[in-house]
Amino acid sequence: MSLYDEGHTIAGWTGCAVATLGSGVVGAGVCTGSAPALVGGAVLVAASVLVTWVLHLSGWGKPPGVRPRGEWRLSARDTEARGGHPGCVGCALAGRRASAPVVTRAESIPLSPIE
């Protein structure tokens, strides 16, 4: 299992679901030759980026890097999101600048069931 636990958040899953739906609509538009379906699907794919970003900023995402196993569950909300995450492009685009350096917390994660 990956130590980084990337994308296992409400923001990640919701954004992926909206992008998948949009891709399906684009595919249907290609198969049927429907311009409205192509445009609608492209709008859904673009909206998936915005949905993911808004959910990340509201605390349903996660900062970049390693998380302890206790924070791996899908319903774990990030309480530090308001101040911004160090090294996070989404937070930087929103004007949230965290001053602390990026800290990887790999030492708190056991690498095997034996540890």
C-alpha cells in the first residue's frame, strides 16, 4: 500500500466521479455526433476541476505528502485547510500561503504489519 494515500478523500472521489461522467458524455457525443453532448461533457470535465478545488479548500481534501494511518479514512476532514497547505498549488491559487515548510510524516507510519 502506498504511504502517500493520494486522492483518498471526498474531494478526490467527487472530482473523479464528475470527470468520469463528463468523459462519458463526451464519448456519447462523439458516438452520436452531437455537438451539445460534446460541449456539455467538456463543461462537466472542467467543472470537475473546480469541484475538487472547492472541496479541497473547504477541508475535504488533504495536504500534499504523507498522512498518518489515522487520517486515511475517507471521512477525515482536514482542519488545517483554512490556513493553506505548504507546497499546495490549489491553496496557492486561492491565496492561502502557509509559512511552514513541507513536513513528511513518514516516521509515524508503520511500513509493515510487523512493525
